[in-house]
Amino acid sequence: MFAKPLSVLFVLSVVSVRFFFCAPVQAQTSFYQGKTIRLVAGTPAGSVYDLYARMVAQFIPKYIPGTPNIIVQNMPGVASMVAANYIYEVAKPDGLTIGSIQPALYFDQLVGRKEVKFDWQKFTWIGNTTVSHHLLYMRSDTPYKTIEDIRKANLPPKCGAEGTASSAYYLPKLLEETIGAKFTIVTGYNSGTDVDLAVERGEVQCRAFTIAAFFAREPFHTWRKKGFVHIIVQTGGRRDAKLPEVPTLPELMDQHKTADSARRLAAVILAANEIGRPIVATPGIPADRVKILREAFMKAMKDPELLDDAKKKRLELDPVSGEALEALGKEIVAQPPEVIERMKKLLGT
């Protein structure tokens, strides 16, 4: 006689189930509701890395429960190491600070640079907007028309670079290690834009950076029209459709019968291409918030408005999930001593 009517039990069970499934969502919403996420961009405003970061900041909030605000704070320096150190060591692990950093900073960790305050594999990986293969351009008024001209030159061309973790530094060094093309690298520039200005002034003759950036903005549109520079080499496994006449590094290594040890070094170095233009966050963020940020990132990458915006800005998209980046991050820092020694030699440590 104490049994509750079936209708009452049914109502109670529905309420319980509804509470079970809705409570986490409400908790997530309540955390981000009214909050502001800060995206720390490790490159100067207006750079292509910065354009990608701001595109993420514009579209990701609508896919985060609670629709938080996002502000972008530029923190350039040492090929974005300043930003990476800040995100890893200073920012709170609450899911309210994310960042855009350059993909080759793990080089500096592998070779033991004292400036590194992060552990690459312990970043919280949110996602990557695009895989980024690289090129090396050369002023057209120099005698270096092909990679063979550089290999045979008595006086190596001068390339400008920000720091050792930028492709402007490591790609010329890798060309020397793998196929014997020597360069003189001038470091210390604050940004890639500063390197381009140095090329225009004639301080240096070449720079390595992403193919996407070369086709995305000025001064490169004007440079291409005027024939101010030409492309010497590209790094992809196959030739980019926009650069059908430019040899790839794998092609050149085959041509010059590069040793297996140098090829292994190249594989570690060029893994940065797959990391591309990553969005990371501090270690130790609660798992539910990591899930929210990762899912929101991938959903944003499919947003029709974002796709249209990227097309207008000539920004290529080839997104990679945070889970995939996390696995790659762990893999590339687990290198044998012989590879690390060759990297130290390549990076001059």
C-alpha cells in the first residue's frame, strides 16, 4: 500500500534522466557564461599566423557553451617562444587562456636551450587550422637561380630569420645537412615581416617560410607580379599545385642520394609542417573544458562563414584535431640521442 503509482515513478525517472544528462551541460555553460577567453598570439599583428589566430577567435565562441567573449593579445618574440613560455608557465590552467604558437618550438626543447620553459608534449592541444609546407624564396637579381647554384657557390647567400625555431632558420640549415647547399643565416629579426623588409633593402637575399603565407598577402602578391623573387625549393611530399616547377626537398634528397641518418633528421624537422598553425592551451585544464574547446575548434573549422572568410583572405584550411596533435607532440620529442646530436649541430648549439 506504500507503492507509488506508476505514473509518478515514470515522471520521477524522466526528471532524473533529464537532470543526469543536462547537469553537465549546465555546469559547462555556467563556467563559460559571461567569461572572456584570451588568445595569446605569438606573432605580430597582421602576420599570417596572426590572421589564422584571429579567425579562430572570431568563430570559435559560438560553439562554446555559454558563448564567451574572446580577445586576442599579441605577444611576439623569439619565433613565438615568449608566448609559448607564458601560456605554459604563467597562464592559469582554467581553460580561459589559449594561444597560437609556431610549430617548430620543440626543436629548442630537444636541443636543451635554457630559454625553454615548456614541455612540448604537455601542452593542451586544441587543434591546428592547416598543415603548412614551406618554401625558400630568393631575390631574382642574385646569381642563385637554382639550388644547384647555391651548392656550387663560393659565397653562400644570406637568409634572414627570427630565431632557430623558425623555418627561416632551420630550412636553410636542413638543406645544408641533407644536400650540401650552404647559407649564411642572419638571425635576430623580430618577425618575418622584418625579414621581408631586410630582403627589400638588400641586407639579406632569401627567406624560408610557409607556402600559404607566400600566396596569402602582401608584399608577396606584388613581388610575384614584378618577379622580385623566385622560389628555390619546397618541403612537401609532392609539389604544390601553385609551385609545379619547384623541386621538393624529398626529390632533391633522392637526386643527391642523401644518407639515411640525414633523412631521419629531416623527418623530425619537417614534422613541424604537420603541426602547422596550432592552437594550444596550458597543461592541467579540466578534461571537460578541454573537450569543449577541442570540439568547438573543429566545429568552427566547418562553419560556412569561416570558410567564406578564409577564402576571401586566401587562407588555406586543412584542420587537424587536438587529439592527433597531442599524439604527434609526444612522438616527436621522443628522439634517440643520435638524432638530438644532429639537431644540436644543425641549430648551432
